[in-house]
Amino acid sequence: MQHSVPDSPRDSVEHPGDQFQTVTLADDKQLAYAQYGDADGTPVLFFHGTPGSRLLGSLLEPAARERGIRVIAPDRPGFGRSDPWSDRSIRDAGSVVRAVLDDVNVETAGIIAFSGGSPHALAAATTHGDRVREVDIVAGATPSSVTEEPPFIQRLLSGLATTAPLVLRGLFRGQTWLARRSDPSFVVEQYTASGNTDAIPEDAARLVKADFLEAFARCRSGAVTEFKAAATDWEVLLQDIDTKIRFWHGDTDTNVPIKSVRRLQSQLPTAQLRVLDDADHIETLLRSVPDVLEHHR
């Protein structure tokens, strides 16, 4: 089923040309996804961050179209237009992959995961490796087992998700109210080193703001669920992953310190790491997109 979005809910923003389809998960939960790039191209799933939405997948549109890549970007449960699924675990990512690929009649696809999409991509490679060709993780989050000193904001959000979820929902509600009324830099600075928002192109900054607002368009449960899950055991058996994994990470990323990514990469025999010099969290995504997509042609 295809939907357009002519009238945006109170906490979202209009995004020209936004159309999405829905597919039914267990218990009649609806999952939304959008498609970008070459409709007849090589299929690649895009996993947004936490918080995030399918809209961030449009960032890949020009490079994907040039390279013959079909980008399929789902809203994970509780984000954007997807129904909440409060008791889901990270390992449930495989059911999302299966449902979306079945709905678009695709047998296998690559995965590109940004930031908080990392655990879900690794889980899908573990539980549904037969449907996942290869995985690129861009500025990806790392499990607590390899993260010695998480940044303060990550500790705060994970702690609130675990001990005071209602407080965290209220915090996200306040951030959404402010973001809607602020310049895109208000959102972008959450993903940059030392508030270096001037380095981000205006169109990309507007998209990052739209993605943030769309993440909370209907509810805030998706982010609360994921911050809580990410702070505990991911239940991902890294030694069971035989899918090719590529990490792309900036050496000035303050959201996810690169030393944690190096430890994670060392535990995955099929993984490679490409370091982007002088790139923070969002710059890593913006700069790596063409090269990442090149691997999926």
C-alpha cells in the first residue's frame, strides 16, 4: 500500500515528494518504508539512526541513482509512520528485513546502517544471513562490551530509557518542540564535533532536521525502546556473522569514539574498517555515501 504525506502531523515537517509503503508485521503492526534511487537497481536496505526515520534515506538518492542502486529505507517500529513495538529486541530486526524484502519481492539485499542502526544491521546479519548480502556500518554505535567510556549524552539517554522512560519521552517532546521552531543547526549540532555545523551543507542540514522531526511524528516509544536495548546485551553473537562487514568511521566522531569501533571490528573476522580523517558523526555519513554505494553496485 502506498501513501503520500500532503498534511504532516504536528511534530513532523513536510518533505517534498515523500511517499511510503506499509507492510504488516506480527500482531497487525504496520511498518512504513520508502524507496529512493534507481527503482530497477540493486536493492540495499538503509537503517536510520536513533532517533531517525526513512527520510534520511533520501540523502543517498543522487548517488544511488547514478550507481544503479535501489535504496529501501524502513521506519523501524515506533519511528515515523511505523507502529510502536515496545517489547521488541535488537534481534527482532531480522523480522523487519524479512517483511520488507518480501513486500518488494526481493530475495537478498545489502544493508547500510547509520549510527544507531548498527546493532540492528548486525542482528539481521546474524539471524537472517541468507537475506543479507553484505553490511556497511557508517558511524555506527557499538555494544557496551567494547565501549569503555560512552559519551555523557549516551549514558544519560540510556540511563533514562532504563530507569525513567517517561522522563525521556518528555525530554524528546521538548526537543521536538524546540527543533520545529529552530534553525536546522539545533538538530545538526547533536551530530557534529564541537558544534561544527557550518561544515554541513544547507540542504543536508534541512534533511537532518526533517528526519529528526519525522522520527517523533507519531510517538517517542521507538527511541526509548532502542536506547534501552542498546545499553544492555545486544544478544548478537558476533562470532556467528559470516557476512562481509565494512565499518566507515570518522576519527573525530564524538558521538561514537573510534577506539570502540576498532575493538568491535577486531571481534568480527569478516570486518574491515575505513577511517575518514577529520570527520565527525554526520560528516562521516555525508562523505562516505558515494564510496559505500560503490561497493553495492
